[in-house]
Amino acid sequence: MASLNVSSVLVVLFLTCGTVMATKENDQIVKENNCERKMGLPCVLEAFTSIFNARSISNKCCDEVVVLGKVCHSALVKRTLENPLFKDLNPATIIAKSIQTWNNCLALIDSPSPSA
């Protein structure tokens, strides 16, 4: 139940523009690239849960992460880490998980589908 609460907070932070105490750089990247509107809510929740709670991510949501783009993906994770709610997390660990999720999704999307 605790992971659901953390995930819910992450989604709210992701969708709430300007309420997060973000640096101007990350906030500007998110706004200029329209990052908050590029993924559906279920995949936002799944992607952030995979990064912040070490869970798996589905192929469908991996596709949405790749469509979101690396710039948006990184900016959203960094902006979330800047929120005081996450001050106890190790930013280096979360960023490493974020990069791992990105690389895994990219490899999955780029890999050829098995023939039927």
C-alpha cells in the first residue's frame, strides 16, 4: 500500500506543472517540450514506479517512454527529485535507475519482434 501512495504522489507531481520546486532548467525543458502531455496516466505511473520502486515496466509503457524522449524522461525524473518529499532518496541511485529504464525500453523497442 505504501508503494501505491508513493506512486500516486509521483503522478501528481508529474502532472502538476509549476507546483514542484524545480530548477528553472528542468521546468523549462518540461514546458518547452510539452513533456507532461506525451504519456498516458497509466504508463506515467508504471514508469515512475519502475524507477522509484524498482518494478518492471510493460512493453506498451516502454513504447510510451521512448516516444516521450530521453530529454523529457530525464527532466521529469530530475524535477521530481528536486521536490522536498523525495529528499531522503539518493539522487544518484534514482538517476541510475532512470537511465537503466530508458536503456531497457530503448533496447526493447529497437529489438526485432520474433516471427510468428
